Amino acid sequence: MLTTLLTTILITLSSFAQNIQENDATLAYKQGKQQEKSASTTAHYEKAFQLYEKSAALGYDSAQVALAQFYELGIGTKTDFLKAADLYQRALEQGNAQAAFRLGNLYEKGNGVEQNMAQAAHCYLQAWGGKYPRASEALERIDAKRWLSSDLPTYRFYLAMNNDEKAQYELGKMYLDTKTTAKPNWIKAKYWLEKAAKNNLVEAQLLLAKTYEEGQIIEKNTDIATSYYNQAARQNNKIALLWLENQQLQESTENIRLTATTNHSIQNEVVVINHFAEGVKAWNTKNNKVAYTHFQKVSSKKQPQVLKYLAIMHKDNLIATANLSEAILYLNDYTAIYPEDAEAYKLLGEVYLAKKQKSEAKYYFEKAEEKGIKITKEVWASLD
């Protein structure tokens, strides 16, 4: 009973003493801060330094940071980077994000500590995790200048781990870059690029497609390349669409060569493909009448790009027989095949807006925004 009572008293006294110490540390820091803000002479800064020193000695992390900055900048005392680094480290160990950032800066510049970019990045990452302003900027600088070897975790790595598709793409591209590595690391590059591609980043889809198409880093595989070009084409990427069109033309040319003397049904298929090719040529040269004639002849085949071309011609009044209702029919057929294409929904919204059917226009504009296209304020205002 007596032992328990004594233990309770000791714990109470210890807690009381700790509270007094914490209060003293906080008070000294606040006084130092006030002294620093109103300082106009060297003596004022020296007084602030003494107050910060008292608070820092009691373990107050904010005071340790303030005191470290005085040592780093030579305010109220002589410049001493070594002492500054030690104080930043002590505050960092208490989870102070500002201390992590300032210590990272010392490692980056080699002030008071040996210059070490890996250690600087490590400190900046801790500051970034603590949401300290400018930590992202510092990490981006280290990444941009390629100061770290590709195997060290960097800012991009942590973003990529958090499913940032642009960071995943940058990491993948870095592992393919022979300027930063002796030879491309296809396994790591493929891992990150596939994640970015799965997150619908067109740049990653195109890079994977090109890599498989060229076959310089990995064995050439046209089927996989086509698959990635198709993914990019669904987002209406012009490079991918042109590649697929050219691929289709090459395949049709080969079919013509191999089957020139075969039966009439094969010849009809050749005509279909040629009409599509001629339509694209006429479209690219802005010969809308000729393009429309060719596309019309293959419209029954429901080729997605043909449907989209025809819809745009009707929508934008590029032909004599332009009709908004026809544009809607073609776009509906197109979205049934490619429901991922946000632009198609935007086009539908514009068609319905032109027809003054605002509720329908609003519906399709909302779908377009859901799929990634930003609709302007002016358009939304026109729907009120």
C-alpha cells in the first residue's frame, strides 16, 4: 500500500516536472520568436539566440530549428554549419518537417556535412511526407538533374508508388534512357510503363507500342504494339490513329498482292479498304466532297474512324447535305464501338446544343467531362 502510494507520488511529481519543463521550453521559444521579430540590433538577435538555445536544450524541436538557422546564417552568433546540422538532425528525429528540409539542403550543398545527394533526397522525402512547402521543388530538382543512381528511391518513385501515372511513366522512361544507365533495364521499365499505360497515360502506351514495334530493346512483337496503339487510339491520339491507318493500308496492300487473282468476294473487300484509304487522303487535303463520297461507300462496314469522319462532316456543315440528325446517328454508332472516346461525347453535346436540345447537350457534356475532357464555362453558361 505504502509502496504503491510512493510510486504514485513519484509519477505525479515526474509528470509535473516534465510539464514545467515543457512549459519553460515553449515560453522560451515564444519569447525568442518575439525578440527575433522585433530585433533591430545585433544585441536583439543575440538575445533571441539565447532564448532559442534555452528552449532547444529542453528538447523543443521548433527552437532547435530556429537555433540551427541562426547557426547556419550566422545570426546572433558565428556561422557554424556543423552545429546547425546537428540541431536539424535532433529536430528531424522528432518528426519536424522543416528540419528535414533544411538538413537536406545542407547535404545538397555540402555545408557542415559531406555533400551527399542520396542523403539530401532522403531528407527531402521526409520533409515531403510532412507536407513541408518547397520539398517537392527540391525533389524535382534532384530528379531533373539525375543526381541519384536509378536504383535509389526518388521523388518520382514515391509518387509512382502512390499510383501517379506521370511519375510511373517518367520512371519507366528513365530505365530505358542509356544516358543515365549503362544499358536499358527493360524489366523495370516495362513494370512502370505498364502501370502508367493501365492508368490510361497515352505517352506510356505510345512508348510501349514503339518499343515493341522497333524490337531494339525487346523482341519485336507487332501484335502487342498494335494493342498499345489501339489503347492510345481510343483516347483519340492522332499518332496512334495514323499508325493504325497506315498499318491497315499496309495489310490491305499485302492482301492485294497475295490475292490479286482470287475470287470476286476478295476483290470486293479490296475495294472497301481502298475507299477508306482514299477517303483519308481526301480528308487530309480538305477535299471534303471527295472524302465524303469515299466514306459513304464504306459506312455500312461500321469502321469507327469512318463513322467519326462522317459525323464531323455533318456536324460542321462541311458538305452540301449536312444534317445534324445524321451526325447524331453516326456518333451513336461510333460510341457503341469506342465508348471510351471522350471527344465523341463532346461532339454529341455540341450537336444537341446546336439543335437547341439543352438537356441532351448537358447529358453528353457531363459524360465528356467524366471521361477527361474539360468543358468551358461559356458552354455551361449557354445551357442555363
